[in-house]
Amino acid sequence: MTGEPDKVFEIPSLAERPNVRRPFEPLAVVMPAREALELIKFEIYRRTSFHRQCVFFMTKLTTEQFEAMLIERHGQTVHQKLKSATVGIAGLGGLGSNVAVSLARIGIGKLVIADFDIVEPSNLNRQQYFVEQLGIEKVTALTENLSKINPYVKIEGHCLKLTSENIPEIFKHCPIIAECFDKAEQKQIIVETALNKTKSVIVAASGIGGYGKSNEILTQKISDRLILIGDGSRGLEAGFGLMAPRVAIAAGHQANAVVELILEN
């Protein structure tokens, strides 16, 4: 207002920091409110423009450029083995969606994913989906999310209920299958069917409920074709359900076991 002195503000630093992500940092400088506002607007525009440039660059990455980044990280031999691998994921809940994300990020060549369910509000506390995907089939939603992470991973999706009859056909080209169901009876079906009707190695999980005791979640080789992840005791019960941290730990064990099988066999 006319006649009133300008307020003074501490303004954000405009210094370039290409390798450091920090919030606005105040300088020991004061100036009229109008000038401070203009500088703040400029800083926001500068940072937003840089972000848009990064997004544009990433969307223009070719297959060769994307692979070059993975090779730089993993090495040529490891990358080729991962790229040549096909992995099945039975169930796309807390375990399955997290396993799929890990494998897509490291450059697995093909994922065969299967689930009959849709994304529900109760899934969001631990599963790799978003609010705007509620009501969408998990196969469709996860395919979309994985494609944003790695647009060059091949995804074969099956939106159906897995049974002892269709499991051998769906996963017939998968040397490794990650069992990622929540319910014990579903776990039993996939493990028994895969062991009896296929030649695949099964990486299963059990005993991952609740929170805490992270180091009790172990990877155990039960046989040449069955690897089991879990603490061996923590099932689901009232007030002791599935939570993101512990589910993610178990899913990490599963993905890591899958990678070990690929690279060492």
C-alpha cells in the first residue's frame, strides 16, 4: 500500500548446484518484497525448466542408450545374462509388485506376470500402485508402472486366476517363478503345481507379517528347485497384518534370489 514501507524477505540462493539436491537456502540478504517475489518466481521457473528438460531427455533414450547405462552399472556379462532371462511372477500384490519393480530396474529381459485382482484401497499400504489406479486390473496397472521404469522390458500379462491346470501353460517359458501370493492355499497351489508339473525353480515367501525383526527374514534353499524366503513364523492375524517395510524386505530377498539363480546357473 502507498505510504507503507516494503516488507523485507530472505531470498533463496540462486547458486548453481548441479550435483546436490537441496531445498531453498536463505541468504543473509534483504530486499523489498516486490523484488524478492520476482527472484523467487525466477528460481521456481529455473528449477521447473531443468526438470522438464530432464524428463524430455529421458523419454528420448533409445534402447542402446538405456542398455549402455545398465552395462556401465552391472558390466557387460551380467547385463547380457539378465537381459536374456525370463521370470514368472505369480501374484501381483505386495510381494509380486515389488519383485517386478526390482527386476525391471536391473534390466530383466522378460517378465510373465499373472493375477486376477484389481487395485483396491487396502493395497496401497504396501503395493506398487497409485491412487489413480484404483479399480484397474493389477496386470494392467503394473504393466503401466513397469513401462515407466524400464520401457524396454518385455511384459506378458495374464489377468486370470491361477490354477493347477493353467499354471504349467502360463509359465512354460519361465525357468524361474516367484510365488507372490498372500493366502496359504494359493501358495500351496503354485508351489506344488510348479514342482510337479514344470521344471521351473520356485522362489516362494512365507512368514512376513507385521513389523520389526528384519534380520529374521531369511533366504533358505529347501531343495534344488525350491527357495523359501521368510521368518518361518509370522503369518497373518488380527492387528498383525502385512506392512510395506517387511513386505519389501521379503520381496527384496525374492528378487535377489532370482538374480542369483540367473547369474550363477
